[in-house]
Amino acid sequence: MRVGKARAGMRDTRRVSRRASLWLALLVVVLCSVTLSACGSGPASGQPGVLTFALSEDPDPLDPTTSSTFVSRIVYVDMCEKLYDVGPKLQIVPQLASALPQLSKDKKTMTIPLRRGVRFNDGTPFNAQAVKTTLDHFITYKESSRTGDLASVASVEVADPYTVKLHLKAPSAPLLSLIADRAGMILSPTQLKKLGGAKFATNPVCVGAFKYTDRVAGDHITLDKSPFYYDRDKVHLKRIIFKIITDGPVRASNLRSGDVDVAERLEPFDVVSIKGDSSIKLQETISIGYQGITINTGNTRSIEKGFQPGKVKTPLGQHPELREAFEAALDRDVINKVVFYNQVTPDCGPISPVSPWFDKSLKCPGRNLAKARQLVAKSGVKTPIPVKLMLEASSQTERLGQVIQAMAKEAGFAVNIQPSEFTTALDRGDQGDFDAFQIGWSGRVDPDGNLYSQQQSEGATNYGGEANPSVDKGLEEARTTTETDKRREIYKRVISTLGRDRNIIYLYHDKLFTGSRGDVSGVEVRPDGLPRVAFAGVGGEGGT
């Protein structure tokens, strides 16, 4: 492999970023010892029974109907329970349902028994009618992001007060996994009627160990212990404060100093030093999602307004050979070493190696600079070829952008890095306002959850505007096929096609690091990457 100037440049990036991170971390520690303003302006931690949790981003609106971010799921996990949940071994387990569903012989009716004696956090009884009200809302609300998740559902029937039947248009292999996520979060019908779909996020009410109290955008979200929760005797905390700390070194510094009790998605550089700190407990899991670069090939208007594929006039959007060249210019292993200190898993597909659906036969191409240059020349596009790369404004992601920029430059691309606040970036992604977008997906148990919404032509998060009929056909076929081996073959074909389209250039799977202070107990991180703190304790309280 030819390395040339890019390798030297990447060494410089790594050296500078290490030094910058060290200086920044030191500066924050000093500032935090002098003034609280450097550590965030939200409510203070250290109060009895209060757990302070540092989030990497500010979540989008807290309404399971419309939200689409991983960080919102971290908040939901203790506030909005689902019909089913993901267990410690990636198995589906009952949560608000009392047992796994029964399927009719033709597999077109799913019968779900429900827990009894459950109340929403406003005291409203939980029952089959509440489930029907929520699912009908998810399916029919014009701004809903759950429509695709529930596309197989023809109607919802209240069979009795504690049994609901989902009548399906066709057998649906991924449906159970989908209602083990946001599509299975049941909303209080009282609150939904009171606020309507447009305002539900201003005061969301679900079933959960904790209830929503307040939110200051960009600063904090407060949840308080619910007096109605069915397992409230196991809940030891009285409050959870989610503090928004987007800068990785600052998040780590706050954890070390005790200004926060738990911090999620600690950055690899900080993890290296935290591993030697006996006062902090570190949990890690390989994400079932992916990180990559989404290329805008067909999103010519906001997908929220009803996506219709069009022709994008950027060089990457117009020329498949340039997308191939862009990928050939990248070295996933070097990215892992330089940016992530060997703390991620390089890969070129959407399915994580920890998933039972992972295809071990998928071989990722290495960097091939000669090929990249040949493809650029073949395109006939004048160099340097401009590429606007939108990414989240964070120290680690910007380092990733700098390495991509250096590698791509050698092949003839002029990458313009455009950092953006996280939710703003998502809005721009919806609107197709980008050439390339470094964005990931948090992952789902079933492969449909990593592909359908992102790559189906009308998918809710199809930011790049992929519109390949063979991909659509394969994804639909995989949804209605219930035999596992046949589904594996279908996904293998679909992923192969996507590898040629390069609507998303997959780069790696994260390792998710969650750190907690030594006096915090009971923080559970399952393979879905979501830290669960409902039964945690601080200072010796509970958390068994």
C-alpha cells in the first residue's frame, strides 16, 4: 500500500490531536476547580438520591413518534417502556407485554398479552386500548417516523382489555424487533389527547421508572421517580439529571472530577487514561450499529415532506466511479489507529460482528490509491474535486474528518469539513443539504432495522436518497420471508448491491464506553448499547 504524504499528515494529526486533547482536558479541570460555569450550567450533582448522567449530544424532541437519535433512546430507556425489550444476550424479552406474542398459522395475526396493574406516569391505566391508540397514532400521524416500522400492520384490534391483536398485511419477520424499540413505546392516551401530536414532546408521558420533569435545550433534562411505576420498590434514585456535554474531553473530565456520576460514549483517547483510574468503572460493548459516510445521490428535497428521489448535481452524487474512488482512498485500519487508538472495529457493512446476522464472508477492500486516482481520471471531472463533508461538531468527529480529508486529497478530492451541531446536522440531512454526511446508526437486533429505514427509497432516514429498485425489492422480500436462511441470502444480495452503489460508505462499528463513579452501582449496559440506570444507586443506595 502506498502511503506517501497522507501517512505523514495523519501522524501529525494524531500528534496534534493528542496534545490538544491533553491541554483541553487540563484546562477544563483547572476551570472546573475555579468556577462551575466551565462544567455546565445545569443542576448540580452530588445531591442524595440524584444521579447525574452526561450525554454526548442534545436529543431531538422527546416524542417516540418522531425522534430518530440514539441519544434520545438513552433517555427513553428509563422513561418510556416498550411492549418488548432487548435482553442481555440480544434476545427479545417481554416488558409491557406479559409474554412473547403468538402468531397465527398463516403468520398474519400477532396476539400480544399485556401486563396488568400498570399505569402511565400520569396515572392513566395501561391497557389494550392505550396500545391501540398509540399504534394507530404511530401509523397515521403525518409527521411520524414510525410509519415504516409498522408498515406491515393493517389494523390493531382490542381483543380484550389486556390483549391486543396486530393484523398484518403479510407475514413480517422483523416486526417483533421493531416493537422492541420506539415503535413499541406506548404513550399515555390522556396526554396524547391533551397535547396532540405536535406538542407531545413538550411534556411526554409514558410508562417508566422515571417521569419527565423539565428540559433546557442544550443544557439538561430532568426525570423524577414515578409514583405510578409497577416496580417502584426497586427504584432507589429519586432523580436523574441528564447533562448535555458534547465535548468528549470535557465529558471525561466531569466524570473524573465527580461533577457527573455516569458518562456515556467516552472517547477512545480518554478511555486509554480512564482505564488506569481506579475511581471509575468502565463498561464497554461493541455497537450493533455502524458509522459511515452517507453520500447524497438522490435526496433533492426534505425526506420529511415525502421523499422523492431526484438528480443531485454534485460530483459524488453524479458519478458512481467517484464514490468508488473516494472509498478506495480511505484506509479503515489507519483510521482506527490514528483517530480511535484501535478502539473501534473497522468494517464495510451495516451488520456488526456481534450480531448473529453478521456475514463472515464479506471482505472489505483495503486502501488502493492507484485505483482511486485512475477512477478520478476516468470520471473526467476536473481536480481537485470539491466535497462538502458535514459532520457533528465534536473533537473526535472533527479529527476523523481531518484524516478523511488528508486521505482523499491524495486521490484528487478537496474535502471541505463542515462541523455542525448534532440536531442541526440531522435537519440538514433530512433536507438533502450536504454532499457527504458522516453519520452513524445505533443498530437494531434484526438486520431490517439497519437497512430498511436507511436504504429503502422511502425510508425515514434515507438521507442519501438511495433509490435502487433491486434494493427495495430485496428489503421488502426479507420482511415477508420468515425462514432465517432465506433471509440471510436476501440480505447478502442487498448488501452486495449497496456496496456497489456506495450510497453509504461504511467505515466501522463503535465500541461504546460507559464510565461510572465508584460509588455508583447498578448501571447496566446491554448489547444494544443503552445504559440502564432505573435500578441504579448512588453512595451505597440500592443498585444491586
